[in-house]
Amino acid sequence: MSKILLSGLDKSESQIFDNKIECEWLSTQQAARYLSISENALRIMVHREQVGAFKIGRRLRFKFSDCQKLFSKKEF
């Protein structure tokens, strides 16, 4: 799908766009590392609804902007 949307861009522009998309969503491991907590602690926080997460298939994904807000609040 992204190939169709990016067909009008040259390679350097499409790489920048692809990197932006990849950086927007974090895996459990990446989000836990960013927040300086364990992956299990992050999963517990999701279960307690202390942090928002999106389930894609069987995997959790976290928006980078949500992690930044949580990191700045330090409510955990």
C-alpha cells in the first residue's frame, strides 16, 4: 500500500517518509526501553489501562507520542 502512495516521490523522499512511519509506532520492547521499564511492567500497565496500546494481531504497538507524554509525566 505504501508503495502506491509513494510512487510519485523519489527514493530519498520515500525513505524519509518510511522512516517517519516506522518511528511513529513502537514495539513492546522499544517502548519499554524508551520508558526505562521492563517489558513485563509495560504489559501490566497496559492491563491496568495506565498506558494506551493498540493490538495488531497478537502484538501490542505503542504510539511514540503517547510514550513521550507518559515519559514526561512520570506517572508510573
